[in-house]
Amino acid sequence: MNQRLGAVACLLAAGMLLLSACADAPGRYIGESEPAAETTGPVKSFTVHASSSGYDLTEIKVKRGNTVQITLKNKQGMHSLKIKGYNKEVRGGKTITFTADQAGTFEYSCNISCGKNHKEMKGILIVK
């Protein structure tokens, strides 16, 4: 009986470990769309289109306390949008939602090596 309980406990622990691997860092979802966040302020939604020549939206402005929702659509190639300072990243076809709780200017860029213009794929998130 104790051996069976031990085996069940090991299986449960392994399952929990696998589930915790769904996010590669706390609050940073890169596989599927991020689970809905608790909204604390008005929701500001943006769709950013990415191609080998860059992002079509290179400046996003919101107010501190806004809930920010960013959807990334890849027009050409595989791209992501990573916001430095917020530890948030979204890949093409996915959406992230977070609260803009830090004021300042935060650079975002592609975090997937996507070709010769990769270093040019940049924009800024301005939180006032």
C-alpha cells in the first residue's frame, strides 16, 4: 500500500513539473496565448504585424494602470515581440495581456533570429 502511494505521489510530482514548464519564466508565455489577466484599468488593444522588414507599429502609448493587450501577427517569417522591463513576450498568432504598472519607456524587439533585418525589429512601449 505504501509503495502504491509513493508511486502515485511521484507521478503527481512529475505532472506538476511538466505543467510548470508551460511558461519559460514567471509571467512570460511564449507557446500559447497567455491566460487572461485580471484587468485593473481600461483595456488598450493593439495588433502588431511583423515581417522581415520590421514591425508596422513601432510605438505603443498607454497610461499606467491600463490593461495592455498585444496581438502579434506574422505577415512574413517567424517573429516574436519581447518587451524589455516587463518580461513579456508574444509570438506570431498569439496574444499577451498585462497591466502597465511601471511608468517609463520600454523597448520591444524580436527575440527570434529571423534574418538580415533582425536587429532592426524594434519599437517602444511608452507608459505614462
